[in-house]
Amino acid sequence: MIGINIISVIVLLGILIFVHELGHFLIAKWSGVGVLKFSLGFGPRLIGRKFGETEYLISIIPLGGYVKMMGESEEDELSPEDEERSFQKQPVLKRIGIVAAGPLFNFLFAILVFSIIYSFGVPVLTSRIGDVQEGGAAFKAGIQKDDNILAIDGKEISRWGELADVISKSNGKELNFTIERNNKVHDIYIRPGLTKGKNIFGEEIESYKLGVIASSETVIERVNPFRAFLEGVAQTWWFTKLTYLTVVKIVQRVVSPKNLGGPILIAQMSGEYAKRGIIPFMFFMAILSINLGVLNLLPIPILDGGHLLFYLIELITGKEVNIKWREMAQQVGFFLLIMLMVFVFYNDIVRIIGD
């Protein structure tokens, strides 16, 4: 069990870090900036080899990576030729592009992975009823377990998601359900009821419901490459919005910070998904890639988002942010990042002890 967790998390983080740093690397090269190092991991080097001016490394601490560009530090001494290829001497829009490329590649990678998943096929719930809640709108209308909903108001229905979408948008209007029961087709009129419930953040909301639960019956749904790409974009956009909304809910204290997880939780989850098969593991990888992209775009100094904030200020004002202010901000950002890592490690350990 532990072996699977370790191997799967090394593969998972290795791929995601590589994708992120590859974004910085490729756009830097394309922009004419010299790249001195491309490292997966931090700290002392395990293995490395130099090709041209760039040294490619695998370092001992696998919780990140970096691309060291020419002239990235103010202290770098460069020849006049190299000065033209240094990162700091590039126009601000080029620097923005290089820094933003890392998170952007994480989002593009998620689109690619989701597209592959939808091309191979994903299991989706059918519109068959698994159970009926006593006292609900469906129960009062006579809907029974194992009824298969074929259409609503003449519109064909075959997936649970389609059923849920129609019900949520009904505004309490009476609907005509065409159902199959014991190989016979019936029409039943039902008015969805407005019920109180909780969303994924635990907030109380009101929505229209039938009072039914899906069966475990699923079908594998495959789509053509173009449709798979559109589904990949849609899923990436949805999970990106959800991740940003989660950050907002944590700040608003709607969601407890205790729900945050660190490397130990990621290792446990990656092991669980790996045991389920390659498709679930890829799905988890895509979601984690989105999380990595969102995290790096947060306007925290030392992260990509912090650098982008400085460059946007420079773009608006026409002046670079004072180096002392940048250094102070990065020290604060580094401290906050360390505190966050300590906090999520603590959460992981508390979960293990609790389990």
C-alpha cells in the first residue's frame, strides 16, 4: 500500500512539475532568453547533464522545480552579449509571458488529459431510478424504484445529468414524465418541490427536487476527438472556477482550512486512484494540475502570481517595482508559503492519527 502511494505520487508530481516548468522553459527559449538550468526538484542534485548552455537536473527534494534563466538575479554578472539575452532585460510583456506560461501549461495539460479520458469513454449514470424518498414529489406521484425515465415534456432523457438539469431549471412547473416500468410505457405528471439542502461547501440552499436517487446503472459514453476536446475545455474551466471559489470560501471561513491537504494526502489519494486504474488516476492528475495552476497564479510573492503582480504594476506605471520592496515581499511570501506547508503537513498527520 505504502509502496503504491510513493510510486504513484512520484509519477504524479514528476509529470505535473515537468509540465509546469516546461512552460517557463519553452517560452523563455522562444523569447530568446538564455536558460541555465532546468530542474525537477529542489536542493542537491541527484543526476544532471548539460546540453548546450542548459543543465538538466533531477534534484533531491521532489516538491517542486525551477528554471534558472540568464540574468534572472540582479547579482548575475553577464557579458554584453549575454546581457541582451537576460531575463531582466526583456520587455515587460515578454517577462509576463514567460512567467504565466507555467500555470498556463498546467491548464493546457488538464485539457489534454480530460480530452483523452473522454475519447476512451467515461461511465455516466443512466436515468433509471435507484430509490424514491418517502414524502417527496416523485413518491406522491407514484414513481417507483427501477422506473426508467425516457423523456420529460417530450424531450428524450437517458442520462441522470440531463434529468437533474431539467428538474433544477423547472421553477416548480408541472412536468410530463414518460417512464418505462415492467416493459410498459407510462406518462406521469410531477411538480418538482422546492427543498432545502446543502451545496458542496456546506452552505444551505434551496433547489427544485423530485426526491429520487440515481441507481448504480452506468453506461460508457465515448465521443469523437473534437467533442472530447470541447469536454476537456469545459471540465478544465469548471474545475478552475471551483478551485478559485474554494479559495474564496476558505478566506470567508465558509470552508474550514482543516480541509486543506499536503503531500501526504496527495500520496494517499494518488495511491487510491492508481489502484482503481489508469483513467481514474489520469482524472486525479488533471484536477491536481488545475490546482497547481490556480495556486501559482495567486498574487503571493515568490509564486508566479506574485511576479505577475509586480510586472503588471510595471506595465501600468512604466516603472519597475523597487528591488527592495520586491525582496521584502518575497521574504514575506516565502514565510507564508513555509507556514502553509507546515499547516497542511499538520492536517495530514492529524488525519492519519484520526483514521
